[in-house]
Amino acid sequence: MHSPTNSEQQQLAALAAGGRAATEQIYQQNYHIISSWLIKNGGGPVDAADIFQEAMVVLFGKAQDESFRLTCSIGTYLFAISKHLWYKKLQTQHKSPVFLQDRTGEEDNDLGIAYDDDINVHSEREAHYEQLNNALDQIGEPCRSLLKAYYHHDKNMQEIAADFGYTNPENAKNQKYKCLTRLRKLFYGVQAK
């Protein structure tokens, strides 16, 4: 594990300030690696986009915390958050992946690259939700309610489809993805890729 470089520290500071260029650069440098890993480990393209988006929201919240000190590269941090979120999602869906690979392609029996130091996502989730709620207030309905139903109330796509009047869970999932894209545009000022 290496310490973040000065350019990564500057990138993190720019991210905290809402810098569009820094956000886009972090996406470009990390999305492909993380989404490839997620897809190899049972996720689909939409899962990969959702998980990476959530990891970026966590990183954004951390970057705004003056007491936060990054002890690894931004990529390693995002990868660890993404792995954690994916493991949690698999656990809530009662799925067990046959095997999980790290970025080198080797089986990963250790859940924490930078995980042990700083990824206490569960205990820090309340602060994360407060920042997310501020962004959700800007997104409007029905996206605000749909995203809260999924992320805050842990409703599945079938429940959301019924609650919001979608014809099937796949339509609800597509709408959730569109809402996340809109949230990303609002929150980060980044065009959808």
C-alpha cells in the first residue's frame, strides 16, 4: 500500500471543494478497474455503476471531513469501499460468490486493502446520509423517494415497483439508475458517461 501522492492530495482537496475536473479524473482513473472487478464477481454493469457511485459519495463525504487522512491511494480507497459495498449487497441478497478476486486476479481472502484503517462505513453512515439527504433534496420527486426507499429503507426492486407504480422490477431498476445519474450530475457536476 502506498501513501497518496501530492497530486492525489490535491485531487482530494479539489473533490472536497466540488471540483468537476477532479471528479472526472477520479472517475476516469478508477471506474474501469472497479467495474471490471465487480462484473467478474457477479455484478452487472448497472450494479457496477451503482456501487462505484456510492463509493464516490463516501469518498466525497470523507474528503470534506478535515480530520480525514488518506493513508493509501485514492484508487485503493475507492476499491476497498466498492468491495465492502458489494460484499454487503451480496450478503443482503443472501448470495455467496463462488470466489472473489482482487485486482491482481488472485483469490481474495482478506477483505481489507485499506479497509481496516478507514472503512468503517457502517459507523460513519449517519454523516454520509446527512450529506446525501442534502443532495437528494435538490433532485426532486420521484427520484428522491425512490432512492431513499432503496438505500435508506433497503426495499428491493419488486417492492419499489409496487410502491411507485412501475410495471415490473426491471423498470424500477432502470429508473433508479436514471435517478442516480441525475444525482451524480447534481452532486458532482459531471456528465453521465
